[in-house]
Amino acid sequence: MDISTTPSSALVSEERLAEILANPGFGLHFTDHMFTVEWTPEAGWHGARIEPYGPLTLDPATAVLHYAQETFEGMKAYRHEDGSIWSFRPEENAARMVRSSHRLAFPVLDVEDFVQAVDALVELDQRWVPEPAGEKSLYLRPFMIATEKFLGVRPSQHVTFMVIASPAGAYFKGGVKPVTLWLTEEYTRAGRGGMGAAKTGGNYASSLVAQQEAIAQGCDQVVFLDAQEGRYVEELGGMNMYFVHDDGTIVTPETGTILEGITRSSIIELAGKLGHQVVERRFSIDEWREGVASGRITEIFACGTAAVVTPVGELRWEGGSVPAPRSDDLTMRIRRALVDIQYGRAEDTFGWMHRIV
Ligand code: PLP
Ligand code: COI
């Protein structure tokens, strides 16, 4: 893919950048540039460019605004101690966007083009990648939207893929501590044949009211159960889940209606290396309740790109609760093993890291 570059003539000052990187928060500040490429049936993908970051002009009838034909990814660029910059399994994000694109009736952007676009933006805006202290990183948000001006319901004949980047500190304020979960009994995230495995805005739109309920109940995050029986644990609004058992095995809900997390599959491999077998199967809410009560479940944790790995504490629902499991030792070991690879402090024996700069 040929990418043309128009550098910004209004770069954020070094002084302001230092201020932002000192305390980036999450998703608040954006780098100097953005990547765009467009698609039509006649021309295919064309017009790949990096331009100054700025607002889009969209016709009010633009399809994505009405029917939510969109898909996105979430990944990070990490600065290592030697100053080099790396991403984590970017081809997995690219491959997941291909799967999401099939589900959303989008054209496919090749894995190589996706990775090239992300690399090109990060390279140009490399001064925005924070120092590794405090687990800071540059959060990357590739996304694809239906940009045809048309109100008929059919796949858009004009599609735009973009990448934007945002420096990020810890996703949860207050550092790594167990998250309290709210079990929603009213709302589900995805049903059979639905979009649960796709990374698409609609899934997040549908999660908001449940997440709002969680916050109102004093919890940090919401847990969704399967839509069919309302018995099996699926995932959190933005994270996959794991249940550590006293015999050392770890259970994680099987794929199908959940997002196939890249952190999820990496942890399955990492845990294996640490001597823990991970079983992918259905896991019921009764097993959760009884497992914590009997001590058979020793730890519960959740993972995702933005949130990394976080211990799970108490689970609450209307009229009931399950206390926090007794430990978080393995959770913190797995967390450490993962971030050490990402920040280049441990040998990358899996070949997961991709050098950008
Ligand atoms: N589940 C949902 C609903 C998510 O939004 C995310 C975050 O991207 C995950 C799981 C974890 O996926 P990954 O590890 O690829 O970030
Ligand atoms: C991620 O972990 O990258 C996510 O996309 C979760 C959330 C910020 C949507």
C-alpha cells in the first residue's frame, strides 16, 4: 500500500506533550496525525494517507450514523527501556478485523495493509509513545465505518478505514485492585447468530445501560450471561474472564458469542507455560457461586488490551452476592509475565512482539 503523508503544521508543543504524557488518562488525548484509506467497489482500497489529526465532515445521511455498520480494534504500542517501540501481536488484531468485517458485511482490508497503516502512524507520531514507567502506552484505535451517503439498508458502497492513537495510562483509576462486578439479569450482550464475536460498536452501545446499572449499584463492571439460558458466564463489557481452580486448572468461557480476545488467547498460552492447563468450556453462574463458597475456585480474573489483567473481587446481583475469591497470586504472576513481554523486560519466547521503531 502506498501511503502519502501530509505532516501537521500545528504539532502539539513539546511542553504540552510532556504534560499530557505525565498523566494521559485513557482515550482523552490524540496524536498529531491520523491514517485514512477508503474503499469503493470500483476502486477497491485507495487513497491511503496520513494527515493532521482533525474532525471528519460527514453527510447527515452517512450510513454508519444510522445503521451502525462499523468495526474497530484496540491495541497498544509499548516503548521499551532502550527507546524502541513495539506492538503486541498486531496481525491478530488485523485478523480479527477481517472476521469482524465478514460479520458486518464490509470489504476485507489485508492483514499486511492493516499492520502497515498502524506502523506508519506510530512511526510518524513516535514522540507520543510514553516512557514505560507506570505501564503507559500508546493506545491504537483502528476502525472501519460505512461512509456511503444512503439511507437504504444494505452494505455501504463507500467504506473508510482509519487509525487514530491516544496515549494511555492505567485503564482503572487507583491501580491494580480487584474489580467488583455486577451481574445483569435483564440485559444480554449477544445471542446465537448475533454479533458477539465481532468487535463492533453496537455491542458496546448495548452494554451501556447494563454498565450504568453496575455503576449505580456501586460496582466497577458488568458481567453478561448467555442469552439463551441466562446461566453461563460470557464476559465483561470490555474484558474476558478466567476462573482459577484449586487443582491449578483455569477455566475460561468458550468462544462463540464472546469477543475472541487477543489477551485471552495469549494468556491461555502463557498459563500453559507456567504449568496451568486452561480449559475452554461453558461456565455457569452456579459453578462460580459454589466454587468460591467451597474454596474450589481460588482466583478469578479478567483481561483485555485496555485493562491488561485485573483481579475480580465480589460479584453482586439484585438480592445476592458472592464474595471475592481468596487469592490473586497466579493472576498477578500472569499479569507480570504478560507485561514483562510487552515492555521488553522478559524474553519474547512466543514471538509476539512486532518492532515498529
Ligand atoms: N471482550 C470485550 C467485549 C472487549 O471489548 C475486549 C477488549 O477489546 C475484550 C474482551 C478483550 O479483548 P483483547 O484482549 O483483544 O483486547
Ligand atoms: C480494549 O481493551 O482495547 C477495548 O477495546 C476495551 C474498551 C476500551 C472498548
